[in-house]
Amino acid sequence: MSFDPLDLPLPGREGDEVELLKTLPSRVKKFGAVTRARVRAIDVLFEADARQVGIEDLAKQRTVTSTAQTPLPDAAKQFALLYAAHAADIDDTIASHSEAWTLERMPAVDRAILRMGAAEILHGNGVDSPVLLKEYTSIASELSTEDSASFVNALLQRIADAKELLG
């Protein structure tokens, strides 16, 4: 089955309702287990942001019940909690390294990807920055727009470079 982007409805200029005709799943099954855990953590960050709820509570809730096929794996929960533990610092870092883009102006998916990527770069368990940059760029290319991958890569690169300068 091929996908034709013209099959999807477009919203009107005045905020008309759009009827969802079909959804297209991302191809995250091609990712390894750790990357899939990162994607599930990004899902938690995205949902918490959209619903304006705490990440810790949502992650705990998702380990028991889930809107996805399976409950949130422990690795994904740990990734989400890594961001939650340093949320204010990470958001400040992202905001200070992005040029002319406030956090609120960024697409929600990109914001969640950047938050998780910056959390690992700044406070993670020692995975090298180039590996994380490739990982989160790949995730952005699957979950968001074509332009998002380069945006995520450039911003996370700035954060990684600043971290190296500061030691």
C-alpha cells in the first residue's frame, strides 16, 4: 500500500474541523530496543506537555495502563524521569541555545525530542554525544517533519558543544 500525501485532509484557514480519515504509524519497529525506549519516553514527554500533567505521575500511570499496545517499559520510564529530574535546567539550556525559537514556538513533537536528547547529553549515563545526536536526529526524521531532523541535530549539537566547553 503506497501513501499519497494528497489523500490527507487539510484544515481550512479559519480553524475548520478536520475529519481524521486514516493514521500512518511511524516506522519505529526498525529501531533497536534502546531507541524504542527513547521513543516511548518522548511519547510520555509529549503527552505530559499536551495534557499539562506531571511527567512522574504520567510515567507511573503508563507503566500500569497504557494507551499504546504495551505498558511503558522500565527503560522508557527511566529516560522520561531523567528529563523530569532536570526539567527546568534542560528547558533553560534549550531556550538559551535556540536562535529565535522559544520553547512554546517549537512544534510539540520537536520540543519533546529536544528535551529528551538534551537530558541525555547533559545528565545521561555517558553515551557519547555523537551517538546521541545521530539517535535523536533519526528519531526526529521518523516522528516529525523533514526539516525537524536538521533542526534537532543543530540544536543538540550546540548543547553538546557547550557542555564540552564547560567540562
